[in-house]
Amino acid sequence: MYNIILGIVIVISIMMVIAIMMQPSKQNSAASAFTGGADQLFGKQKARGFEAVMQRSTAVMGAVWMILLFVLAFLSSK
């Protein structure tokens, strides 16, 4: 059981790296490097289409990844 969950965690880790790298960049100009993206942090822009799918999939994979890591920690303590 431990080895199966460990394999799933490794696969999800690789998929998360790919999903994060596929997300579009939010920096539009050199000025955004100095502001730190504060305009997007407090703005009311919603992600649409591909961006929304990538954000949701990354969040879901991250949550599943964390849950599986807690399960692995529990299994390894026994």
C-alpha cells in the first residue's frame, strides 16, 4: 500500500510541475517587475478558459498531493 501511494505521489508531483510550467505568464511589462504584481493581487480579474482550467487543476492536484503525503506519513509511522 505504501509503495502504491508513493508512486501516485511521484506521478502527481511530475504532473504538478508540468501544470505549473504550462500556466501563462502574468507579467505584461518591465514595470510589473517593480510593482510585484500588486495590481493583479487586488484587482478583480477572473481567470477564464485555459487559465481557469490550469489554476483549478493545479489546486486540485496540490490538495490531493498533500492528503497523500499525510497518508504516507501515517503509514510510515506504523
